[in-house]
Amino acid sequence: MIGQIKQNIKTTLISCCLSGLVICSVPIYADTKPDTISTETQTEVDSVEPLTQDDQIDATDTSQPSEIIYHKTIFSLSGEPKYPDNFEHLDYVNPNAPKGGVIKFAEIGSFDNLNRFASRGAPERNSGALYDTLFTNSSDDIQSFYPLIATSITYSDSYRWAEVTINPNARFQDGRPITARDVEFTFHKFMTEGVPSYRVFYEGVTVQAIDTYLVRIELPEKDRTKLLSFAGSMKVIPKHFWQDHDFSEPLSTPPLASGPYYISDYKLGQYVVYKLNPDYWAKDLPINKGLNNFDEKRIEYYMDNSIALEAFKAGEYDIREESEPKNWFTQYQGQHFDAKNIIKQERPVTTATNTKWLAFNLQKDLFKDIRVRQAITLAFDFEWLNHAFYYDSYKRPYSFFENTIYAAIGKPTEQELTWLMPYKDIIPEQAFDDAYFVAKSDGQGFNRDNLLKAAELLKQAGWVIKEGKLINEKTNQPFEFELTAYVGDDVKYAIPFQQNLARLGITMKISLLDSSQHLRRLRKRDYDMMPQVYYAMNYPNSNLSVYWGSQYLNSSWNGSGLHNQAIDNLIDAINENIDDEKTLIPLGRALDRILTQEYPMIPMWYNSKTYYAYWNKFGKPAIEPTYAIGIDSWWYDADKAASLPKNREH
């Protein structure tokens, strides 16, 4: 929940960070108890284990004469950074915000470990924030990187290497300096004990300590997005802690961290408390001024979303983003809302946004025929569901670049055809015609026209009705499959969808799993169909390979398993033209046509607005960031809290 509220409109870069594929992704914290964390802030270089002469790398004359060398403290993946090198603080903060108080959140589900990097188990979802990164983004400039652990970056226009300078004042929470050795160790740990998809994505990349506070990154081939996002987003773990722990295994105690908060209390599966470190080394950096204003952040876990909603209204936690529109319009009312003890807020979604889909597992023979996938897509009656359950507040995505200029529209342009034609024998014919669109139903709940079209498609694919069941003409097997969903997810859509499929003679079983079972089935691709969030992407970039590239077929991020040479080659072309928007637009749209017309997933919806509510005990800056609600810039207002009903102020 915290991650959703704080970063509800993020780009793929940020989403990839959450995935665990980029080192910026996951969590950790200290094995020591919170009250034993050192508050020492000594900066003497002699406190750091120096590199020996044999360790040091000759970094002189590393570039070819034709290379253009850039040296920057702030850099961007696309365009120019919002803030200059000498900026004092972010626009959406109060740099003099008071510190103190507690803010309480909720999560749905459970957790059994505090190592977000573990290859098994269900991690505490907010623990990714325990570690600082080399650079960091702001919530009004998510494509740029600002100094945090690092002070600057040097790279060339070959985009095959970068050198990052570490801030000598950077500290882990036990007071020990963060050095280039820790950065090198972090990458080695991820490559040897991290998730397999990470090792595939960064195959051939090297990270080496050049000097005590200088690290060099090298890529096997040119990739601007991969180089800059890797250098910018890389979390750094302490060698002196993790060298004695298996990185792939869960932890039942907090590991050593470096961020502004540490875990002061927890009970696995139930709650966790993050406490502000008063001696946080980076609290006065421009990127942090006015942020991290609460003494404590407490997260309670609930197994059921409806129970969590009632707990919020009872004052058990402070802020809630509502993902179910029906709840928003029917449940957020009563005396506390009337008295403005609870404040309701709505924000229109106008930027690239996360979208929800139902992924077919294309490794299943049942779904290999595109006509079958088209038919089942037609059976999903979005218009009726949106009106009956969701107060017409959802929009349906028709692109994997929704709300951007890279979404395919109309018929392909000449430039798009240039990219599509070489693959005409392996991509759907419809990719050369009108952009992807699913015929709308009448919204009355019968979906008759679409079901008739679906029945015809199934007949063409070799399926016939026998005694009310859809049977394969060749194998005589009935059409049956399982929809697997997370137990805390909104699955109101599932029964109407199931009923529509039954009209076609299809049997769909609905299985709800707890978080551990769900994650295990996802990783093993042990499912027929599963809901999937496709994370927002502001522009096409190399992260597309994680979602659709053949080399990442076994990644849990490719929910459908769709892949082919056309997709791979277009992603490669996107990487080569990342700086050329004139070329990138038709490239992105061409790829979008292939992806959507393969029908790998059923488009469900995304919210046209962000809905959230909070107990009225917080101060907020006058300016809100573009890409998030901005809770990190809020502060506890004791006067407002005192006016709340008894026992609601804390």
C-alpha cells in the first residue's frame, strides 16, 4: 500500500526497480537491534579499508578518441533534468517541515521475511526503501537522477561504460562508510545469488572498484537506458554484513541498511515499524530536504481488503488508496467524512499509468491458437462490469504504452510499415490494419454480439459444442482452464466472466491463493490465466526486453510468455534509437501493434482517477508532485491531530 500511494504513477524504470531486476529494486536491513545502531558519523578516510595497488584499476585512457565524455552530477534518461546542479530543494516540499509523529499504513496479505531480494518466500513489501541508491529520482522528475550515495557520474556517448564517484560521507546505519568495494560486492552478490532473470539481464556487465570512492561499470554493448538506469538506481548493500549471509534466502531479522528509516519492531506476517534514524547521513542533501518527516511509519497487514477498509474508517491506520471504485462511492461516508476528520481526494490520471490485464499462459496448448485468445477476450464484458461494479470509473487499455504518444493509433504510417514489413510472415496480419481495439458490448450484461463472434472464432479453431460443453474436434477434450488470482485481489469480475464463458461451453475454475502460493505459481509459470499489472512506461526503452524479450521468457514479468523474432528485433532497434524521438515514435507504435494484435492478455482496466483518503492530522506542501501523491513530503500536524476524536490522533 505504501508503495502504491507514494508512487502510483511510475515509469517502467521505477517499476523495474520494484521488480528485483534492477538493483534499485529490493529491500534489506540490519541484523543488529535498532537501539544498537551506531550514530557515529566519522568521515576519516583511514576508517575505510583502502584498495591495494594490486586491487586498483588503471582507468586512464579508457575511451577512444572519437568518444564524447560527459561528467555530470545530475543526468536524465530522456530530455533535460527539471532541477539544476545547484538546486536547494524540490519544488513540492516544505524544506522547514517539522519532524515527528507517526503515520500508519496497511497492506493486504502477509509476509514471512525481511529480505526482499530472496528467491523464495513473501517479503515485507515496503522494505525496498531500507537501502539508498547511488542516485535517486524525484516524484516530479522520474526520468532524471540526482545525487544520493554518489556525487557524480562520468560516461561517454558509446554508452558502454560509466564511472561513479561515491560520497565519502555516505554511511550504512552502523556508521561504517559506503565504498566502491560495497558497490562491487553488491553487483557480485546479485549476479551469483540473485534471481535468475537479473543474471540474464545483466549478463556481460562488470562492476569494479577503481579506488576507495570510485567504481567503474562496463556493458558488453551500447545501451544508454541500461547503463544510466543501472548506475542511477543501484542500491548498495554492505559487504561486511552480506558476505556472511546467503542473499537468496529469506531473513527473519532485519538486515543492515543505509536509508533514512530502520526497522525498530515487527512481527512476521502482522506488522512492521520503520523508525527515522536521527543521524541519517543524507538528511540535508538537496534531494532529501523536506522529506522523511515522520518519526515512525507503521504498516499493518490484513488478510482481507474489506476488513482493512473498516479498520481505516475506525482509525486503525491513516491513509488509504482505494482501488475499488464501488467502495469509493458507497463506503467512504459517515460522520468522520461529514466532519472532515477524514479527507477524500481524487486526482485525474493523465500520464502513463499502470494497467491491469488477464494474461494467457501461451505455453499451454489450449491458448496457442490466436482465435481462441480472441474469442475469450470477447467474452470479457468490460462495459457491463465497469457500469455494474465500478461506477463507470475505469477506462480500458488498448495499448502497452497507454496515455503516451507511443500508443498505436489508426492504420500504420509508412514509417511504422518500414519496421513491420520484414516480419509479415511471423506477425498477425491485423498488425498492418487498424490499431488494436476490442468491440464494445451494449453494457446490458448479455454481451450477445461479442459472444456470437467468439463462438464463430472457436468453431474456426476446431471447437464444437457437445451436450452443452465445448469440445475439441480432434482430441475430444473439453475446454477447461483455471483462473488463478491472489486472495486479496478484487475478483468481482471473475463470476460474470465465468458465466459468459459458460455460455460458450467453456468451464473456467477460479482459484484464490495466498501470497506465498501465488508467488510460487507465478515463478514456476504454473497457471492457465492470471491477472497481471503492466507497469507504466513513459517511453519505449531497453526494459521492454524484460517484459517481452525471448531471453527473459522465464521471467515472471512476461506473464503470457509471448515472444518472437520480430519483437526481439524491434526492442533492439528501440535501444539503438533511444535518443531519436522521430524514429522512436514509429518504432514504439509498430511494436505496440505486434504485441496487442497477438492477444497475449485480455485488457481489463485502469482507473481514470486516483482515489485516496486520509485522517486529517497532516500538513502538506502547497504543490503536489506530478507522479505521486507525495506522502514523503507530508508532516504530522499536532494541532490538527488534537482536534480529532479521542484515540484517533495517534
